[in-house]
Amino acid sequence: MENVITYNNDKGLLAYIQFLASRALRTKYDGTDPIFNFEDALDQTEIAHFTVDELKKIPEVNTLFTERWLPAPINLDELSKLPEGTLGYVYAREMKARGFDPNFYQTVPVVDDISYLKMLWRTTHDIYHVVAGFDTDIFGELGLQAFVLAQTAIPISIMLVSFGMVLISLYQPDKLKPLMTEISRGYRLGSHTPSKLIAQKWDQFWDVPVMEIRTQLGMNSIPEN
């Protein structure tokens, strides 16, 4: 773990501050590239190495790291032909309704465990929205990030949750309470879901009903708020 960013050389903190400042100055949404660039800047932080080490202690996830598994390219038209209620059908319907591209993410060469984790996260993130039941607006996104954070301390999830809280509290303080409610719901749901979302080979679930997947993951055992 040579050249790991620590508190003493401030690079991780500086990257966060720069990202926070740059986002705070934006009045309009300008895409996800800055988020991916910020995530790349976190590669050599201690939390990035810690996350990989912790994930590889989980046999199912360690298998993914060993195989370097990533989902096959997604074809929304083909998924739309699956029966209603299946993961593939619901995913394709939601992506089309929002005009989202399933391949929107920046790619990076998979050269080590950290770069593999980033690509695993980027290629499956939108599937998490459907399975965990979080919207794609700012509240839903941060709720999902809190879900992921509860299951796995992925660096970008930690940063985005804290970043969202800072910006909402500064510029939309009237929305802080509903934001915290959604973050709390996400963290609670993630904490009580025994199966890790990141451990699943999601392209094997396309023809499985979403409700059945949630049952398999243990989500249905969580009491309502």
C-alpha cells in the first residue's frame, strides 16, 4: 500500500473540497462526468484499500474479484420483451421512461482490484435502483447511496452522502429533513438486508420477478417505517 493518501498529505480531503466547491457553483445539472472524475481521485485513499480488503472477505464477492466478472452489455429492447414484473422488464421500462442510457458511465481499464470495483459499481448501479426501490431523483439517489454505504463502505457512496447533506443544508435547508429521512431509510434497509447487492451477478436475474429477488436478498423481512 505505497503512496496511499492519508490525512497527513491531504490529497483525499483536497479532492473532496475541490469537488464540493465545483458542484456548489453549478446552477444546472451538467452530467455525471465530474462524479466519475472525483471517484477516480479517491483510488489511492485508505478507504479504497480498506473497502477492497473487506469485500474480499466475503466469499461470493471474492469470487467476483477473482473472475473479474462484469455484466454483459445491456440491450433495453431485448429486456423489454421479458414478462412484466421481471427485473429486466422493469429495468428497461424505467430506463426508457427516464431517457437513461444503461452505458452512461465512464470506463476505466481493469488493472487491479480498485479499478475492478469501480467498474463493477458503475455497470450495476442503475440495477440497484430497481431492486432496492429508490427513485433516481436527488433524494432517491442519496437514499440508495446510504443503502450501499450500510452494506459496503464504497468510497464514492460515503462522499456523495456527505456531499448531498452539505449542499442541501446550505442551499435548500427546508429539504434537509426529508433528505435525512430518505438517507436514514436507505441505511436502515441496507443494514437489514443480509445479502449484498454487490455480490450478485445481476445479468443472471433478468428473467426473475423483482419481488422474488427482494425475497431472496432478505429485503421483505424488513418492517415498514
